[in-house]
Amino acid sequence: MPPLNTSRPTPITFVLLGIPGLEHLHAWIGIPFCSMYVVAVVGNVTILAVVRVERSLHEPMFLFLCMLSVTDLVLSTSTLPRMLCLFWLRAHDIAFDACLTQMFFIHSFTAMESGFFLAMAIDRYVAICDPLHHSTILTRSRIIIMGIIVVCRGVAFFSPHPILLKQLPYCRTRIIAHTYCEFMAVVKLACMDAGATKSYSLSMASIIGSCDAVLIAVSYAFILRSVFRLPSREASFKALGTCGSHVCVILVFYSTAGFSIFTHRFGKNVPAHVHIFIANIYILVPPFLNPIVYGVRTKKIRENVLRILRVKVA
């Protein structure tokens, strides 16, 4: 009796297809994507530099904003440069290990992005609903602990992704119908039943996303209740304007991420190019919008940036 072949064929490289059906528009699609990446990098680096230099900005809100900026930089840099190579240089091949590494960074830092949105919502809740105890509730040590918890959660829940995929045999096509190495796009290439692996990924994404979204919604509900009780109408409108812009960014992130998750589970009839385009939106747009909404629209950061620029010009 011949010995059983227990080897698991693993491809040396995968081939990223891009956006199926829109290959002829890849060069044009790359232009706005590149523009958003440049704005994201410049904006987030500016926020980090200004908060580091100005001691007056060493407050909970701005410390959480720095954590969000680092997350945005890693998230966008792990996807955009490789995506632009695909769009403009037609560099479709990606090494198997590089693909798994990109996947880990994308999914873990997306979870961290969600966690920092929640941390910032909690900070705004305490600042508006209990301003007298804001500094005593959100101390420096508690802020650091919250940041560590968010990072550890993202790493712990999504580290199994590349490990699980490393164990699967790939004897079908090497073509990934996506612009980056998304977990569900890669697991479909396995030549064995990976139902449990898919369920784990979707469950983790659904649990983390839904829990964070519900807690953020509750925080902003209490914030709105406090805002409407303010005696000054001008203060109410100012607070509503700030919270409204924050909510818009959060809605873009969770609506597109939720659409992607539910499409994997239920949306069999959703066109591939629509699904992939939306999947790109929740990876690219928040890092682009966050510096604008949380930076440009924040008076303290805006004033410090303008002051630094005036000093350098002078």
C-alpha cells in the first residue's frame, strides 16, 4: 500500500487581479486613491508632529488622536503603495508570505481603528457629560492602558488569520479577485472545506465591529442629551457641529465595513466590482478623513499648525 501524500501544496506567489471588470480604469482609479494616500500621510504626520511639540495638546483627546493617526498611517501604508503598483505598474504578483503579512496588518489595524474610535467617543462623553472630573477619570496611565488594550485586542483576534491560512492547501487558481490580500478572498482559493475558518473570521469581525458601534452610539446618545441641555444655544450648536463631523467619519467606517462583512455572508448577488470598491473605501477613506475632521476642524490643532507655519515662514 503506497504511503499517503500528506503534503500541502502552497503557492510561492499569488496574483492580485484588482477590481474585476474595471481593469481598463485601473490607471484612472489610482489617481484619487493616490491623492487620498498623500493627504492621509501628510495630515496624520502633521498631527503627530504638532501634538508632540505642543505640551498644551497633551490631553486625552489628542493622545487618542495620535494613536488613531499611527493606526491610519500603518493601515493606509500597508495597502496603498502595493495597490498603486498594481494599478500603474501592473505588478500583480505578490509573495505568499507578503500576502499573509499584509492581511494581518489590514485586519488587525482595522480592529484597532474601531477601538480608537470607541476610546475617543468615551473621551468626548466624559468631557461633555462630566467635565469637572475629566482629568481625574482619564488619567495618563488609564489612557495608556486603554491604548494597550485596543492594540492587544486587534493583534490577539486577528493573529490566527495568517496562521490558519498557512495550514491550508492551495491547489486551485492563484488569482485573488481583489486589490489587496483580504482574508475571505484568499481563503476561497483553498482546495478543502474552510467553513470553520471563514466562520471564525466573520464572527470576530462582526463581534468587534458591532460591539464597538453600539458602545459608540450609546456614548453619542448621552452626549447629544447633554448638548441639548446646555443653556447657551451657541455652545449647543458648536458641540453639535463637532460631534456631527465625528459621527460622519464613524458612519463611513462602520457602514462600509458592515457592508463588506454582510456581503461575504449574505450578498451572493452583489457584483464583485461593487464589493471590492466598497472594501477599498473603508480602508482608504477614514485615514484620509480623520486628519481633516479631527485635525483641521479642531481649533487647538489648527491654531498650533498655523502658528508653527508662521514661525517657519518668518
